[in-house]
Amino acid sequence: MSQPRKHLGGRVAVIGTGSRAAMYVRGIVERPESSIVAICEPNAVRAAYYKSLLQELGAPTVPVYKPDGFKEMLEKEKVETIVVTTIDATHDQYIIPALEAGVRVLTEKPMTTDVDKCRRILEAVERTGQHVTVTFNYRYNPVHEAVKRALAEGKIGKILSVHFEWMLDTVHGADYFRRWHRQKANSGGLMVHKSGHHFDLVNWWLDAQPETVAGMGKLAFYGDENGKRHGWAKDYVRARDASQAKGDPFALDLEGDETLKAIYADAEKEDGYHRDQNVFAPGIDIEDDMSLLVRYNNGATMSYHLTAYSPWEGYHVMFNGSLGRLELEVVESQFREIDDPQISGGQIHGRAPMPNPGGATIKVHRLWQKPEFIPVVMEHEAHGGGDRRMLSVLFGPLPGEQVDTGDASKQSADEKDGALALAVGLLANKSFESGEFHHVKDLGFPGL
């Protein structure tokens, strides 16, 4: 159906119209070599919002298809590329038939959420000879690229071990417990959802593949029992129209954000989805505190910890090598105040900086030498500038700009990278249940 192109794009269909889709819609419309020709979305209100957004951006109106009309859409609209931004557990439903139709596939991370779906995607790749582009946007963050270069140049010699600590705060972290991510059936939990950032970064930084994973995880802060235990519980199901939600620092005001109101509050009548659920309500089955051990095929090991209820947001990564140590510290938000907006979408996924931004440092400390600080410029929006650079690489530069030629552009992620990142998250979940070490080879992923 499609011919090879230097970049993705051409005639593009957007699959799913939640908040993440806006970045792709804007990015594609801004590039004259590509155009959005269709939307696939079951919720008519959300689809109408995106049709209006296209109109505001000066783009032509497009048809909207329901999921059961997906294959018809590919053929009728002569789609060359799809961008998948649906609920993570449904990605495979669009990736596989698109591959079979010869359509280029770009999917949000994680590529999918369980072993069987991942295996089917990899089998479809082998069967069709097509590939899947996975949008690991943190690779394109210039701070992360600086780490990649320093390690590749051998500044600390052979990498022997990594310690990685990631803190999600009580705004960004809490948001996973308000929405569909709070059920593992939808998201695979934070180990799977965040595999598209954290575990892919380590795979990429080390230029290595994970082999063995063990971990422990728990729901320690959110959920009904923890809310009562720690004194944060409020008696409401969802915040909208709930008197108990007033004054709750964990409550999300859908009416207070124009975009959230349009794509969620106004769309509830279509599908009954509530975007502002109580983070201390029953029914949450994902973890908020997770620890892992991972061994890689180059002999390096990683200890990892994710906390989803921290008072500040950022991460520490320490690489220990045969010649010294590299330390990365990123502070995305130094603290939160109770009157800050209770959502991070505009800052993490959009164009606005997070409140109370911090900085980033990369320190290289070689044995018997004074430490060296690698100069970095930290951007405070859209995944540290990663989103903008990723769009430039995948869809081509904006008019008048040069394409980004950073380290990520030289090895954009495909289905193999998607599967290797996902493998760590899947095996972490398995280890949470079994208390045992588990091996990537036992997942039976073809081609790995």
C-alpha cells in the first residue's frame, strides 16, 4: 500500500484521541509533507474535539471511523502511516492489521502490555517484513543523549553496574491512579507503562539486552486501605460534583482545564469513562512502590526503584565503571504546593514547564582524578525537549529547520527495542507474584 519514504508521515491516520494524540496532530499538521487524513476513535465527542483542533490549525476536515471500521479506513483513505495512541492494552489490535496491510506503524510506548500480544506483534513483523516504530521519546532528550555519548566514549570504562531511582510526585504519580492505568488489565501497571521510558533508556545507554529480572512491588500509598491508614482518604468515587473532593489535594478538577473538560468531562456520556477517579478508592490493582534487579548480556547489573508518591519529581542514575563513575541527576519539579494544578499533562506532554523546575547535572568522576561536569542544557517541557526532536526525526524537520542529528536519531527504536524494554516490565510483574528471578529468553519472543 505504501512506498518507502525518508521519513514517516505522508497520509496519516491517528488512532485514539486522548490527550497524548495532540502532540502528533500538531506536529504532523506543521509539516507540509504529511497530512492527517482520518481519525479512528469510538468516542464521538472526543473525535469532534480533534476535528475542531484540526480546523483551528488550518487543516482540512477528516472522516472519523469507529474501531470496527479500521481496515476499511486504511484502504478507503489510502493511509500510509498510522499513529497509535489508544489505551496501551489495545495497541496490538491496530498494529497487526496495519502491518498486514503494508502500512507504516508508529505506536506510543509501551508497544503493548502482555506477553501474548507482544509475541503476536513480533510474529506479524516477521511474517510481513514490516517494522514498528516505538516512540521512546526520552532517547531524544538532550540530557540523555549527553549521557549516551559519555558512556559510548568510554569515559568510565566498561560499565559494571547501574543504580536508577525515579521519583514521580503526588501530581504526576497520582495521575496514574485516577485513570485507566490503575487497572493492570489496561496498562500492565507502572512497570509496563514506564518501561517505555526507564528500561528502554538503560538498554539504550548500555547498548545491551536484559537477560534476568527479579523484583518486589507493592501498593503502599494509594488505594482505599492505604488512604485510611495514612489519613489521606476521602469518601468519593470521582471528583466531579463530589463535595468530599473539595479541598482534597489529590482531586482532579476536570472543569478547571479547558482541554480536560472537552475530551473527558464532555465525553463521559459517550462511554462512561471517568478521568478524575479517587486515588484512594477501592479497585486499584497496580503498584506504586517498586524495586528491581536486572542483569544484562554484557555483564552489567541494575538496581532500580520507582516511587509514585514523592514530594518532588526527578531521577538519579549512577553508572559504575572500570575507570570511574558517571552520575546523572535530573530535577523536573523541586516541590509541589497544594494549590498547584493536579495534573501534569500540560507540562510533561505539552508545551508548558512544570511548576518549580529544577536542573540537571552530569558528573564524571574517574579514578584518581577530580570530577568533571559535562555541560548540559535542560529543557523544561515536553519530556525535556525529547518530543520536539523525536517529531523532527520521525516526520522530518519543520520548514526552515534542520533535522535533529543527535544520538537517538541514529538508532530510532523499532519493535525489537519495544519488546526488550517491555520484557523488563513484564518479568518484574511476574517476579512480584512469584518472588523469583525470571529470564527474558523464557518469554519466547521471536527474533530476540
